[in-house]
Amino acid sequence: MAALINYTISKLEPSTALPLTLKVTFFFLFAIVVILAICGNSIVIWIVLAHRRMRTPTNYFLVNLAYADVLSAIFNIPFNVYYMLNQTAWPFGDFMCSFVQAVSHISIAANVLTYVAISLDRYFAIIHPLRTKLTHKQTIMIIFGIWILSLSVSSPAIRSFRIIRSACEVLDMSIHKKYEWIFFSVTYVCPIVILTITYTRIAIELWGQTAIGEVTKRQRDSIQSKRKVVKMLIAVVLIFGLCWFPQQAYFILISIYPAIPDWRGTPYIYLISYFFAMSNSIYNPFLYCCMNNRFRNGFRNAFRFCPCVSASTEFCSQTHMSCRSFSEPTTLGVVYSSQRKTIHLANAHRATMAEISINLSRKH
């Protein structure tokens, strides 16, 4: 999709330069997106990696999403926005021309493939609970495979972009358009179909069936917990689909009607669609905070220095075994000490009861 930026901008005439007010407005909006994306996703990464209790396979995938969003916010949005708003020659050199477009394609592919991995993980965990769950090592290997596959899918785009007549453009647009159709299918159409099927099946399992017999409190709590996680993940996927829909619709229309970039209002339409697509990187942290109690406590702990925020004791308490400051040997020592104390008290109780029994026998 990044090729559409250069294709649209290259069609603009000097007389269609964006007004200064519009430039300032879009610069301010994109600056907010970059700041919130970097700060919010960095906090998500810290919450998961710094606390043992949060290191689950699903949360590792959420960290992967956060890494992809931070990567896009740092190396993609600022350069493309500057190029679009100023409509001047590409000032960042030939390497950055290829690198920026590579980051754009790779981050999109990594995001989408991570969504698919999360949905499949939840599908097997809920529909087939007796199967072996993902280990941390397997999760890391899957994440590594996601980035390798994202790099492979994006490699044609990386080789296509070069500086031509002081502009960062595609060498052969006709061939690149075919590639963009393939990329569109791999990173939008197919994932949406897979996500729809998996989450529909999960929703039927969690909400559409009635348990046979009496349901214990522990089973009800487990079902409620799974429902909350699935609701949050469905919201994340829906936000992604809605944010990227205008950009994808523009891609489809420009492929069918090549004269669209010549229209006077095209730059404004494209800037709006591009803003919606890039704003997707800021919504996930808010969704985690609003829909997950542990992430909410993590954000409260991250902003505990603010006067209006009360710190949560879930992550910062020294007596909580999941804190990072509570080292594993110390935690194991506490557990073993507690077990030894329990065994000692039980033995002492049995000895006391035996002594009482002997004394009663003697008196009798």
C-alpha cells in the first residue's frame, strides 16, 4: 500500500499544493499518533516483559503487535507524512526510500499474521482444551517465524522502490500493482476470512452452548475469564479492520479507475484514509487498559507518579511472587520454607495427639 503514497503524490501539480492550515492540522494529528503509539505500546511491552504473571503466550503475541506498531511509528509515519505534506523531492536518500517502504509493508504483515496466530491459539485453547498448550519457547519460535514470513512477503516491495527524478517511486508500476494485489489478499482478505471463522466458532462455544449438569464456581469463573479475553481480541481485530478499510478501498478503486490520482480532491481523501490506517497503532493499548484488569493495573502502576492515579499493588508489592524484583530463587525459597513449616506443624500436631493418647492410656 505504500506505493500508493508515491503514486498519488507524483500525480499532483504545483497548483494543487495543500493549504498551510491543512498541513499544520495533519502534522499535529500525525504527531499525536506517533507519540501515543510509541508511549502506549512501550508501556504494553513493559507490563508483559517485566512481570512474570503477564508472560502468557497470548500476551507475548500482544507484545509482538506492540513492537510492530512502534516500528511503524518511528520509521514509517514521520517520513511518509513529511513527504506527503510538503510534496517535495525525497530528502532522505536512496537507502531510506527502500527502508521506509519496507518497514511499512513488514509492519502491516507482522500485525496481520500476529492476529491470525492469536486467533488460532485461542481457537485450540477453547475448542480443543485437552491439547497441549503453547510453551514460551514455541511462542517465541512462532513470533520469529511471523517476522521471517513478513520479510519474505514484503521483499518484492523492498526491491521495487528507488529514487527516480528526486522522488521515491516504484521502478515498474505495472508489475508492482500486481504485487500489491497479492499483498492485499495475503494481508487483508485471507486474514479477515480466517479471523471471522475462528472467532465465530469460539463465540458459539463460549456463548451459544449450555453446560450439562451443575456448573461449579471455578468453571463459571474460567468461562467468564475466557469471554473477557475473547471480547478484547475481537475488539482489537474489529478496530484493525475498520481503520484499514478506507486505505484498502482506495487501493481497490485506484486499481479499477487509474484516473483517480488526477482528481483535485484525491490528496485530501488519501491523507484521511492514511491517517485512519496509521491511527490503528494507538488504539490497542487503550483497549487493553479498558477491557483487561491486569493491563489496567499495569497502566496504573506505570502512571503512579501522577497525582490523580493510584498505584496498583498487583505488580509493585514486594510480597507478590510475580514481581520482577522478587527473584526466582527467593520465590522458590519462600515456597519451600512454607512447605517445610506446614510439614513441621503437622508432625508436631501428630506427636502431640500421640502423647495425649499415651497419657490417657496410662491413667486408664
